[in-house]
Amino acid sequence: MKNVSADAINALKAQCRGEVLLRDDAGYEAARQIWNGMFDRLPGIIVRCVGTGDVIKAVNFGRDHELLISVKGGGHNSAGNAVCDDGLMIDLSLMRRVNVDPKKKTLRVDGGALLGDMDDESQLYGLAVSGGGIISHTGVGGLTLGGGFGWISRKHGLAIDNLISAEVVTSDGKLLTASAGENPELFWGLRGGGGNFGIVTSFVFKCVAIGPEVYSGLIVKKFEDAKEYIKFHRDYVRTLPDDMTVWMVVRHAPPLPFLPNEVHGKMVVVVPFVWLGNEAEGKAFIKPIQEATPSHGEAFGMNPWVGWQSGFDGLVGHGARNYWKSHHIKGLSDDCIDKIIAFGDTMPSPECEIFIPHMEGAPSHVPADETAFSYRETPFVLNIHTRWQNPSDDKRCIAWARDFHAATEPFAKGVYVNFLSEEGEGRVKEAYTEAVWERLVQVKQKYDPQNLFRMNQNIKP
């Protein structure tokens, strides 16, 4: 690495409580791995931080030696920004403490913690953080900074709507608290602006009472009836109370135990749901879904919240190749449905899925300028999650996703920043309204004027 002497690296090792790894060190290979197998990058140095002091030392080292810096929390983002070539990876993945205050119903979590860490600890008190994603090995930090939605966000809001404060290491190595009362403009930018303004070493969230069991499950519809079902779905889910979340996934059927063997691997429409009321009321709400079109199978009942939150982990394990394209969708018009079905018919691998969550609810009631998260009122998200194993399939799978994305652009209004792959500054701007973007640029200019933190969905100062 240019600009870095052996003496400087040895001094950094002596200062840090965590590990400082070079390419030949034991542990380097494991530490550089991230969720998306598309990225095989080799950082020059990895600092495995065990506390905020290590993060400050690493930031100062990277800035002073003019290194490209990447930040790894859960390492789960599809764009692969957690790992860089030749530069400095600041690895927070050892910082996973979670502390719950059951009286105040608040939770403090380290910046490297995973969703599953947060769920496990909060559920000891029958609590949960709303907006905390749907895959337990997702990092809390990256999820939150982009917005964060999940099974209960229609009722209780996005992760950023439940964020009370954050501790942030800025590009000058300072540790700041961001909240409504301290550094409020930084707090505004952190809530939707991604990792552009510093490294968040801890978050404090308000919690809500959940579970320990929720009425939830899956209904698996026949793909040959997809148009009829999706037309029903687009209207019906928008009539439901905020306590009910019903999503839709078009994909090849996983080998679920309640499905006949002959259905495994066939194209299906999976309809997962969570209801926050009692079981009898929930049954009444899902009955029209059951009756709308024939089903291959279904499984639902009172399920442990922690189990439901990790129930889809096996479909998106680490190491596969992933490429995402996404939109907020103004509505599932007949033409839009036709495009979804047509591209579902040509899905390039059995691991791909077309994920269509219904949004609205509590997030749509938050004033548009309260956080940096834009497009709160669009009813649906369309996430084209392309996933495959063999590098020889890269070109074909990526082309399918891009063609699908282009075909559905007429129905779109903006994009969720957490669902972007590497798509450039112009596409990042589409995650925000013009007024929000201009304000984010000003926050960036104040807190990171040299763009030290640019391995992200970048907002240039």
C-alpha cells in the first residue's frame, strides 16, 4: 500500500485493542468475506474493532494515510461496499452488544450487530424494534441508515422512525451524538442518507411490545393464476389495517414441507403475512386471500417472533452471487403485472425472486421532511433480487435484472437506497427528492467535506 510504512502499521497495532490484519495474517481471509459473493476484494489492512476507540483510531489512520475506507457491519449490502481493494476495511462485526432497558422500552445496540442479535435480546422482554428487516443475518447499521422496514413497520414505523440517537465517528475522528437535541442536522441525514456522514458505533431505538408469538405464515399460489391473484392482491392489501402486513414473492418454490414434492422448484407466488392481533381476527383477514385463487399449500399459525424473523434466512445465505434492481412502485397496474409475469417466466436461476412488499401504514404518516427517507407514500416496492452460484452466469442473470428493471420504469417513483447495487450517482439521487438531495449534500459538506466515506451509495460534498 502506498503511503503506509511498516512502522505506521505496527503503531496502529499497538494502539488498537482489536486485531489489525494484513493479507498474510491468520483471520484475514475470513474477515474480508461479505454476503455477496460477486465481490472478491483484497483490502490492504483490516482493523477488526472491538470498541469505539478502535474505530476512531482506524478513521484517523485511514484519513492521515489517504486510504480508501470501507466499513463492514453485517456486510450484507448487495452493492458490496463493505470491502475495498488495497485500502482500509474498518470491520465492526465484533461489536455486537445489545442492551435493553425494559422500563423505558429502549434498546442500545452496537454498530456491528445483526438483526438476530437485536431480536434475541429484545424478545427476552417481549419487545422488538420496528423496521428491523426480515433476514436475521442482516446488519442493523446498514439497514437502519438506509431506512429499514420489516414485518411490523406498517404498524410501528421504519427503523429510522424509531431511532432515538446514534453515536457517530466523523471523518475528523470526533465522536458525536446525533439526536433531535444534539447535532440535529446530522441526525436528520443519518435517517435515510446511508453511511455517508460517519461510522455509527451505536444506535438507541425505542421498542414496541411484540409476541413472543405472532400470527403469521405463508400461502403459496399457483403461478398459472398469477395475473388473477396479483390483481386481487394489489387492491385487497390496501384495505387492510396497519396491524396486518401481506407481501408477495414470485419465485421457484423452495422445498417447503407443506408443499407436495412435485411443486418444489416450480414457479409460484408466495404470499407471506404477519398479523399483530389475535388469531381469530387474523384468520378472517387471510380468508379472502385463500379464496382468491387456488393454492398449492399453506402453513400459518402462532409462531415465535424470533423464529419468524429468521425463517427466510436459508434462502439468502452467504456466498452466492447477487445483483439487485429495484423501484418504488406507484401501483400494480395491469401492464405492470404483465411485465412481472413475463419476467417471472424467464427467471434465469432457481434462486432469483421478485419481492413485492406492501408499504404504506405508519411510515406514510411521517412528515416528508422529518427524515432523509423519501417516497414514503408509494404503496409497493419492486425488488428484483437476482441470485445465482456460477460466475459463468453473471452476464445472463444481470441482463435479465436490467431488462426487467427497464421494462418496469414507467410504473416507478424513486427507489429504496438499501436495494441498490452498484449503479452510480445518478441512480443514488433517484432515492431522494430534489429538496432532500440538496439538504443531504449540505450535511455531507459539513461532516465529511473530503468524502472520506465514499464506499457507499455516495452523496458527494
